[in-house]
Amino acid sequence: MRPLRWVVAMGVLAVLAFGLAACGPAKKSVFPPTVSIQQLQVLPDGQWQLTVRIQNNSYAGMDFQSLDGQLQVAALAPVRLHGTFELAIPQLAGDVVQLKVWPTAAMSDALQAIADKGSAASLAYAISGSTTAKPEQESKARAFDFSGKDWISAVPGIAHTFR
């Protein structure tokens, strides 16, 4: 009887080993990125140039291709954020992309109100939308939603610049 138990046990182990081998390498976890404004510069024509930080929160590198969303300053009407780019961000790392937006008059006034106060004053903003990226283990890009809230204030000694 013992040889029969041994043969059955070895057969079960062989089936399990082949089953696990068929699974292939473990997939790396993919999570939505975090998107925030790293810097805002008011350009001479009134446009805002945003340095947008994309933080890849995944355990896999991702190739980011576009961003489509909105920026809301204070409780004012939002403006559209949009850009296409090629940005490869390794796992658990971040990088920046430049986007330009035309603010509303009310948004420009709100920013101007804190411009001379340096870091003593700040302005709330909210950013939301989706970014398109292709995780390293996947064959096609897909959309990842993001949203976040933070504050910006004038950079002392650097005119028309906010962080």
C-alpha cells in the first residue's frame, strides 16, 4: 500500500508543479497615478504654464501618453487641461510634463490677489481627469482616473511663479 500512496502523492505534486508553471511570471501590480501641480508660471500673454507632476504609484513602469482633465482654482469655474506627450516613468517614481492653459479672468484675479504675499498666502486648487498610459506588462494603453486637491503660493523672489 505504501508504494501506491507514494505514486499518488508524486502524481498530485507533478500536477501542481505543471499547473503553477503554466501560470507564468507574476504580474506586477498597477495602480492609478497621482497628478499634481509642481509649478505654475504666469506667461507674458496671460497664459499659465503648468509643470504637472505625474507620480507612477505602480510596481511596474508605465509609458504615459496623454492627460485630459480640468483645473479648478478656489471655487471658481474650472478650465480644461489637455496634453499629449511620451513620458516613460519607472515603477514608484515620478516625472513632470509642461501644459499650458488659458485661465478665466476670475482665476487670474484670484492668483494676482496672493502674488505679492509670498508664502504667507495660498490658493486652493483641484485637479481631476484621466491620463492614458501603457503598463510595461500590457500590450495596450488604458485610461487611469486621477483627482487631487492642494494649495499653491507665490515663490518669494521669483516673479509670476507659484508652487
